[in-house]
Amino acid sequence: MNVTVDHRVKRFLDKLNKKERAKAFGYIEFFEDYGFTLDQRYLKKVKNHIWELRPGRIRLFVFVRSTSQIVIHAFIKKSQKIKKEDLVVIEQRGKEYL
């Protein structure tokens, strides 16, 4: 499976420290290798075509199309719930890739 990372997410990841950046990209590779067979500790469905990769305190949101997967949003987790603002961004970026 091939996973594309949106340029806005790459910019976000580039701002992280070396260890967190490596962990995030490691999870993306992990997802490429194992796909949707990953345990819920690593991958969780948020809604319809949106999945959440969970490398530590970082959250990566993957938009799934029939032929490709795109990491469309990322943030540092500060609470249990996803903020409404982040959900709006995730939905808007998902529409961009439809």
C-alpha cells in the first residue's frame, strides 16, 4: 500500500523534534506495510473515509480513497476528543482529495 503525505502535514512534521518526527514517519511506514490490519492501539476509524494513526502524542489523519491513502492532517494530542476546528480541517481536506 502506498501512503501519500499532504504538504501541509509534512510542514507540521518538519517542525517536530527529531524523535517525534521519526516516530510519525515510522507509523506511516507501519501503516503502509500492514494497512487496516493494525490493532486499535495504532489505527482507529474516525468516520467514513477518515482513519487516525496514533504515534504517541501525535495524531495523523488518513483519508482513504479506493486506490490511495493520504495523510491529510496532523496535530499534537492535548485532550481525549478531537477539537471541532480539527474536524472541520479534516473534512475540508478530505473533500479536496475527492
